Amino acid sequence: MRPCKPINDTYLFDAALTEDVIRKMKGGKDAGLDGITAEHLKYSHALLPAVLFNLFNLLMLVGHVPDSFGES
């Protein structure tokens, strides 16, 4: 299977976008199946948005999202 690549860079994530989304998450909600809350993400190490945006871009380039990402 050949990787599915975005048409251009506008489909890729960056650290600023990832940080902004994390910052805007509403707190005080129950954790998901993975046990992670919005507070975990908001108060995590500053490196987390870089790790996440690289993961998201890799998923975009490969063209596959794990089934577990859709569970809630």
C-alpha cells in the first residue's frame, strides 16, 4: 500500500496549532478510555505539542488513523 500524501502543506499540523487546540480544551471533564484529561495535556511538558504534531503529521502522510483513536 502506498502512503497517502497531503496535496500541500496546508493539510499538515504545526506546533502552534497543536498548542492552541490544547490551550482551548475545556477542563473539568472525565478522562477518556486512556485515562487522559484535558488538564493532563494542558499542564504537560512543553515538548508534548511537538511530539503530538509530529505524530499527527505522520498519520496524515501514512493515511491511516488507528481504530482506537475513534473510541470514546
